[in-house]
Amino acid sequence: MKKHIFNAGPCKLPEVVLRDTAEAVLNLNDSGLSILEVSHRGMEFMPIIHEAKKLLMELLNIPEEYSVLFLGGGASMQFVMVPYNFLNKKAAYLNTGYWSRKAIKEAELFGEVVITASCEDSNYTTIPRDYKIPRDADYFHVTTNNTIEGTELFEDIDSPVPLIADMSSDILTRRVDVSKYALIYGGAQKNMGPAGAAFVIVRKDALGKVNREIPSMLNYLVHIEDDSLYNTPPCFAIYTLRETLKWVKEQGGVSEMEKRAKKKADFLYDAIDSSKVFTGMAEKNSRSRMNICFALKDEYKNKEADFIRHTSDRGIVGLQGHRAVGGFRASCYNAMELESVHFLAYTMKEFEKMILK
């Protein structure tokens, strides 16, 4: 049975990437070595990480004054590294959901944190629009896509202070003006590869301005100086990340990924909005293309477990909503085929007929 993988992360990867990675585990480029065994400073791995950086620079049109880092871990470590490297006295954060709250909590360990705007009153079903960024903040932090609540910020904000963004779940899915950001970061396990690696895109002249000693492992300048090799990087994850970037380029780049993302999201939201038993969870003007969150209408809430069984029996995986909000979540990252989105919509309609008859 074909599996239709809607996991929020780790997520579905392109078939060609899985095959290439499987081969590299057994025999990397006919070297007789596994990607799990090679030295991170050896001739087998160095071209891989360098090509991965070059591909990301090309795909996102990253200016030369920026550095690209691939570090171990995920976005949660960046919640700490960002204030360690940028926060002197005060930082401003946009509170749009679960992950932005996590980032705010870590930043509060380093100085004053101002919540510029919040959508908590709406249970994070929308993106705040009208707010003023304090000009005396050291930086302004946004989470561009909220995987749990299913909302997304599509604009590159004009900020009077350095702009920092967590783009864990929408990187490579839309065109971004990198020059507007001091730093962009995220975990790789949504649109870029498997879990285990984080990406950082940072403008070099934005660093080195805090009045504190920074431990070497948490200092972006140290990692830039040693070209992401200050400590042993996650070679396996970076290899798969490179293969994914190659796939994105071969498919037509970020502009093509954006077209596909719109098509998949529009189709599934249309199915939800036209349904008699399902309802969308995010407000329409803030809906995410990546994480489509929906639920059964109140009168059918007792059928949630039945719907999960119905979809699981048909090979649909990962629809259970996050425990913080419940309901269902269909994550449509770059590797998700339109065919699977169509199949999910068909299965939803099939389930609707069953419970309405």
C-alpha cells in the first residue's frame, strides 16, 4: 500500500533523495566508505558540505555578505544562540504561537523581551498585522510559519532594527528577500532534509556586538570561522540535506516550490471549506500553506478517532493534530505530491458520506 505521509516533521522526503542517501550509507561515491563513517574534514565529506552551502546560496539568492552554517541540533538550540549573540538589553518578539513562545522563554534569560504583538486572544488562529517595532530593540524576532496552529507570515517585514526569523517549516517554499534579515534559521526536518541539522543564514556584520563572553559552541562567529566544522557536524543529515537542495534546484527552484505549495494548499482548503463535517482552524487571511489544520465540526467531534482509523487504513500517515490544539493537521511540505493531497481530499469526502448517510 502506498503511504501518504503528512507528518509535521520529520517529514516526507523525495524518493530520489531517499535512494541516493540509502546508497551513500552503504557506499559513498564508490569510496568503499559509508557516509556514517567518513571524516568530517576528509576529502569525502568536505565537497558535500561546500556544495550544500553553495546550493542554498543559489536557491535563496543569498547576498555575499551572509554566511551559511549547518549546525547540529534543531531550531530549539537557535532559540538560545540568537539572544546569546544578539541581545544586549532588549529584544522584540512577535508572539504567534507555540514555537514563538518557546523562543521568547529562552530570550528572557538574557535581557528584557518586549512582545510587540500577540494573537493569543484568538488562540493563535491569525497573524498580527498592526503593531509597532520598538526602535531601541536589539532585534525583532518572528516565526514565519506556525506548524501547530497552521498560520503563516508571507511578507518580508521592513524592520527598523535587525530582523531575525525562524523559518524552520517554510524555508524553500516561497521567495524571500534575504537582505531584509540579519539572521534566518531553522531545523532542516521540514523542507530541507532529516532531523539532526539546523541551518543558519547570518549577515556577518550583524555579529560581535554584544557585551558578553559567548561560549565557543554557541558563538556564530566561531562557527563561521571554522566553516561549520568547529565540532563534528551531522554528516549524514547534511548529506541528505544536500541531496534535497539538488532536487529543489532540478525541480525548478524556489519559485516552482511556491507554485506547488499554493496549488496543494488551495485544493485542500477548498475541500475543507466545502465540507459539511470538517472546518478549518486558522483564519482565512492567515492560513499556512505548509500545515493545514482542520477539525470536525462540534456535532461530529466524537468521530475523531474514527476518521484517524479511516485514513490510516488507506495509507494516510501523520494527520493527528498536535496535542496542544487537537484536531487534524496535514503538512504539505515540498516533497508532498499533489496526488497525495488529492487522495486525502477524496478520503475526507468518503468519510463525510459515511457519517452523513
